[in-house]
Amino acid sequence: MCGVCSDDFQTGELLRRLPCRHAFHATCIDPWLTKKCARCPLCRTNCTPSRLKSPGFPLGKPRAIVSPSHSIDERGYSPESTRNMSAII
């Protein structure tokens, strides 16, 4: 579920994962970070551009796509990401 709009993630939607590993709809989190607050809406991790490690974030293309083979729990985590911190959902 997206922590900004509270909608569940659907297959094929573009997501953005923050450095804290929380995932959101890219269309929800990008305006949040650029116009409202430069912190994760769930855990308040600083997401200012100087703190982000992903190239082009937050203005780059969303890197993750939800697919039937990858699940995301209610906190925005995929089981794979908790095992391998470099995994992308």
C-alpha cells in the first residue's frame, strides 16, 4: 500500500523506493518529496537530493515495477528487499 495515497499497489504500476527501503507510487511520492516534505512519509528518513544514492532520484525514472512475482507488504517492503538490500522490487 502506498503511504501517500493509501491505495494498494497493482501489477504494472511504477514505484519509487526511498533510501529507507519504503516503496510508493512514483506519481505520489515525487510531488511529496519535491513540494511538501523531503522526508519519507512513513519513517521520516531524510530524502534530500544530497542524501539520495540512487542516480537521478527523485527526478529520474521510477526504477521498480510491481509484478505478480514480487510482493510488497503493508509497510512498502518486498520480502526480497529484506534479504538483499540491493534488490529492486
